[in-house]
Amino acid sequence: MSTTHDVAATPTMLERLAAATAVVALVLAMVIVVALALENLGVILVASIGLAIAVVGAWYSLSHRGTVRVVALVLVVAGLGLVVAAIFGNDEFKPWPWVAVAAAAALSAGAAGYALRASKRDASVEEAPAVPTPRHPVLLMNPKSGGGKAEKFELQRECRERGIEPIVLRHGDDLLALAEAAVARGADVIGMAGGDGSQALVGAVASAHGLPFVVVPAGTRNHFALDLGLDRDDVVGALDAYFDGAERSIDLAEVNGRVFVNNASLGLYAKIVQSPEYRDSKVQTTAEMLPDLMGPDAKPLELRFTGPDGEEVPTAAVIQVSNDPYELRHSQGRGTRERIDRGVLGVVAVNLSSASDVQRFLSLQAIGQLDRFEGWREWTTDRFEVRSGRPIEIGVDGEALVMDPPLVFTTKPGVLRVRIPRHASGLSPAAAAVRVTEKSTIRELLRVAAGKPVAA
């Protein structure tokens, strides 16, 4: 999904003013933070100790049972109490300067977003060439997905009014067979209203036949739609893609013949979601299973793979393989992909073996420095293999599966033609993010403030 800009627009006076405001507000926030840190070193130290105690307690409460878990929960409460006492029990502590920091940071981020909107303008789909009018558009829909969104938004009626054939998935139906049958009857644009797992299956059929594909966000989380720049709350509006849309070629990924649009997860998460009780009681099921998976008597997971440096790695607590890499460091756009057309897999492997590991991991995550964590590996590749001596639990686009090893992940560059509505932004949160503290962003803001266009 390209965000290349062909034209560098000259900033308007309001954009220049916003750019200057963003820089001034950022400097002000940083000056106040430094002054507060120097003035409240004792408070920060005590609060940090309390937070460390709480994190260690949380680790032991998750990885142990019985008396150890009870003591660990007491430590969590005590640690958090120490944090609260350090901040609010200090007579000299004044909350208003911190409020000022938050306000200045918010002003800087908002003004920067407005000032740099011109640099995102050409990523809009508004000027994309018109798509051919379909002769036989089809939409498959799962009426149970997303708590019944297809029925709530009356998608069958909406489709008929637009000349789109609705195909409703019934209990016991084979979604792939329904999609193939629709193509055999002459469907020339095919779409899916459902969750990401269903999107992957129908998208694979569209890709195999070279047909345009329409994503209707009728699932629960709709991560794929989010990364395509669709409004996930506008379920009916997604139908506009059939007749008034913009077309893009994006990647798919595959593991042992199973296509996925988002990611596949192995390790702790994949094992937990295999439990039949997980969907009805996520927190309780996780708490019951983690001691066996990460406690002192836990057996290491057998997930062998080759790291980015060619080193053979015997295990990892979590492995995620994604269809193009996710933004995992910065808070803005975290958990989304800037593009889905890079033709690579994003691979992340994390090893957590102790409470100190968890504490350091969370600390580095908070400051966007996960690559400094010793147990963190992140890289891109066009092929990735996981080996094991037993069947491997895996979550593929949220679907719990078990596959025989080795698991071979490959990318399928540019094989899916996706149509999105012309009124959609076309930008994922990661693509639209403006990270004010980065040097490149500050340089762009200074250019805009000076009346110069942002480089294309």
C-alpha cells in the first residue's frame, strides 16, 4: 500500500503557524520535564522502586500458584501503593506542572499533524483512477461475525439495493467452496464481510483468480481493514468500494499453504488460545495456564529457528510472523502496518525467562527501545521456518490451529487486488502517525514553518 507523494505542496499560512506552534510546544514540554526531574528526583526514585516491585510481583503471580501467587499479589499492591504514596504523599508535589507537560505535548502532536497533513495528502485515494463497473459483484457474509454486524447493518438489503449479490454463510457451510462457486457463476468482484480469518480465505480465492477484492469490516477487531485505511465503524460505507473505489495491489502471506492477511503467532499466546475455555474466560484461562507455561517447572517451548544473523535459536516464548512488518516501538500507530506492499515477512521473536526480563522488557517498551532488550529479535525476510519435534500450536489471523512441523512461512508479493472506497483515508495509523520527537519530523516542521514544501 504505497504512500509515495508525487507532489510537494506549498504550506498554507495556517500550516506554517501550526508547524511553529508544534516546535515551540515541544521545546516547552521538554524544558518543563527536565526541570521537574531535577526538582523531584526523590519522588521519581521512590516511584520507580515501587513500580519495579509491582512488576516483579506481577511476574511471580502469573508464573506461580498457591502461596507464592498470594505473596506476589501482595507485592503488587504494595508496589503500587508505594508509587501512589511517592506521588501524592509528598506535600511539595504539585500536579499542575505535569498537566502542563501533557497539554504542551498534546498541542505539539496536534499542531504537527495539521502542519504536515500536506505531506500525507497525496496518499489519499480521492484522485485514484476510476475502477471498472462490475457486472456481477458478490459479497459473502458471516452473520455471526462481530456479534452479528451483518444483520445489525442489514447488509443483505444494502447489497441488493446496490446490485451486489449477497451470499450468507450458514452453519456447516464451507466458505472457500462458496467463494469458488461464486467465481464459477461469473463473479468479477468478490468481497467478504467478516473477521480477518474469513477475509484471508476469500482473499486467497480472489487472488487465485485475479479478481478485485472488497473488505467489509464486519468482524470484531478488523485489523486488516484498519491497516488498509478503512473506517472500521462504517460497515455499510465499505460497499462503495465496488463502484466508487480505488484499487491497490497488496501482499498476502502463507504458512504451510494457509494464507493469512495479518499475522501468525506461536508460543505462549498460541498455546493459550487453544484452550476451549479461552473465548469465554480469557483472563481466568490465561492465569490458570501461565504457571505451567512460564513457571519454574515449565518445559522450554520447542520452537527452533534461524535468527537474522544465521544463528540457530533453540526456543522463544513468543514468535510472531506478519504479512509485512508491524510498528512495534512507537506509541503512535503501534500494532499496525505502515504498508502491506513491501513483499516481506515481519518476524519478531521474544524470550522472557525471569521477572527481571519482564521488568526490563516493559521499561524498554515504554520508551520505544525494544531493540535494546537482549531477548528481542526483529527482522524482515521473504522466508522463515520454524522446526519442532511435535505438532505446533499456531494462531493464524486469530484462528487457533495445530500444524505439523516444519512451519514454512513465505510472502506472496502484490498478489491481491484490493478495492477500497474513495472516501476512505487509505492510511493505517502507522502510516498517518506524526512522531514529533524524531529528527526527521522536526526538520519537516522547520521547513513548513519557513514556508518550504516538505520534500516529496
